[in-house]
Amino acid sequence: MRGIVYTGEAAEIRTDVEVRGPGPSEVLVRIAAAGVCHSDISCLDGTIPWPTPFLMGHEGAGVVEEVGSEVTQVKKGDHVVVATISSCGKCRWCGIGKTSWCRSTLANRHEPFTVGGVKAGNFAATSSFAEVTLIKEIQAVKIPKDVPLTSACLIACGVVTGLGSVFNRANIQPGQTAAVFGAGGVGLSVIQALRIKAASRIVAVDAVAGKAELALKMGATDFVNASEVDSAEAIRELFPHSAEMVRGPFGAGGVDWSFECVGHPKVLEAAIEVLDWGGICVSVGQPAPGVTVPVPITHLNQVDRGLIGSRAGGVRPQHDIPMIVQLYRQGLFDLDSMVSKTYPMEDFHTVVDDMHHGKLARGVLTF
């Protein structure tokens, strides 16, 4: 079968990929569509180190091909979103709904594949850039067959990360204000979730001016072009401390919430800088290991500002993915408009180039 393999030097489209059959609690899924996420690109540039060779991809949806002898939640022919969080379902964190804290989800690498007869690993417990992949039953989330798989695949990573960062990690109150740094798949999902939560003003920030139209369509009330202005200063001017001064004592003025969806330390600095007293920044984007950011501590502990992290939006796959599908079917969450373009798997490198030039909210590979 076909798959996209990262060898440690390049991403190769291979036709000599094989995957083993499912164990008792495993599921084989024939992938129909897979979103190309910036985390996939981060594997190529070394931001996310991962043992090679491996089958790439972690944002997929498809049709169940075969199930193990103990699988009861899905059957052959079911349409599923493939969750990236492969939790154990038994530990104390899973027991209280904190599946992203489950220790078994860390370094969760297996070698269910071979490439040219040589063993190859999976990526993020998923490997959605393969025609058929092998996952745990707990990762297979059944969805209705009327949901397009080219849209549903985005839920697996970008959407649950963005929406979950608002629904699960933050505590947005109606009428509060927010700034969202990055208007890609994750940022657009944050914006939509903030709209659902009735935030009064939502500022989208991106260095690509062309992303303004979609961000505003999704629910942003303002757009800041970070390639033309200092984004932190521009947001401060939108939310001044008073008519007489933009910044008050201990940096008063700004927004109640900010979401950094890029994974760059300078962007995170800006996201912290725009907070009002009591404001909280949610760090969502994935930087390289060891990256740090300077924070004026008195601007935190004197006025109750905060900085929190968000791993995959604190997703609870079997709860959150069906909820998102329901929001989509009710017309409250727009998945379709987030798919900028679909590509055959052979055009993977074209997707990467289009991402580099800021042309996409999300590019989707079809199989």
C-alpha cells in the first residue's frame, strides 16, 4: 500500500508499505482523508524529534477495515475520526476525564508498519498518511456517515486542540474579550469556540493578510496583520486602559484571554503582553523542546494574570469529538470552510509549499 514515510532525511511517498493485522483491542482503519498540520512539518524540520523511519500524519478520518477480537465500540464499515490521544482508559487521570494527562500517551510509539521489509514506526499513535493504519479501539471515534470525511479529519487534531483549549482549558465567560494569535486550523477553531462561548470581541492575529476574511467569517470581530504592525501594541490600542492612557499600572488594559496557536516564543511573549489584569494566556502552539519565554513576574503575581498550557486542548476523544460533530451538524461549527483545498496524497510536497506561503487554513490529503 501507499504511505508517506519520513526517513530522517526526507518525506518519501512509498508504495511498499505494509501494516500488520489488529490485535485483540486494535482497529485497522482505511484512511479516506488526512489534514496536513504544522506539527507534521515540525517533524521534518526537527522541531518535534521523532525516531525514524515512521509513517507520517496524525489528523485523519476513514472507514473501519477490520477489528480485533475484543473490540466492541466499532465494527467494519463504520466511519471514524482517529483520535491522537491513545490513553489507557484505566489510570486515575483517565478516570477523571483528563485523558491528555494519561502517562501512557507519552512516547507512544509502536512499529506496526514495514517499509520495503524494514520495520517502521507510527507517529502520534496515528499515522494517517497511510492508506491503512492501525490504532487502539479507544482512538476510533464513530461518527455519522453523512459527515464528509474530508471535513471530519480536521477534528482529530486541529479542531479538538483549538476548541478544547477554550472549552476544557479556559473558563470563558460571556462578554469577555480575547486575542487569538495564528489563524490556521487551530486558531480558527479557537475563534469559533470563543464565538460559541459568547465572547464579546475576538481579535485574530496573523502575519498573512489573506487570512482575515476567513477569520472574520468564523467569528473574529477584529483582525491584526502582524506583518505590518506590532501586534501587541495594536491590540493594546483596541483595548486601552482609559481614554487618557493606553497602558495603566502593571500594564492594565488589554484582553481577558489570549491564545497562542503558533508555537513561537516571540508570539507567546506578545500573547502575554496583551493581557489585562486577571487575564490568562493559553499556550497552545508547539515549539521545539527547551524553548523558554521571559515573563515579568510582577505582572503576573501583582494582578492575577496567568499562563497555562494546553496539550491537545485537554481532549476527551470519546466525549469531545461527538460533541464537535453535533455542533457541525447543527450549523454552529464550520468545518467545511476550514478545508482550503484537497490534494491527492502524491501532492504532499505541494501542500507543504502552499502552507509555507500562507495559502491554507488547512490542506487535506485524499486517498
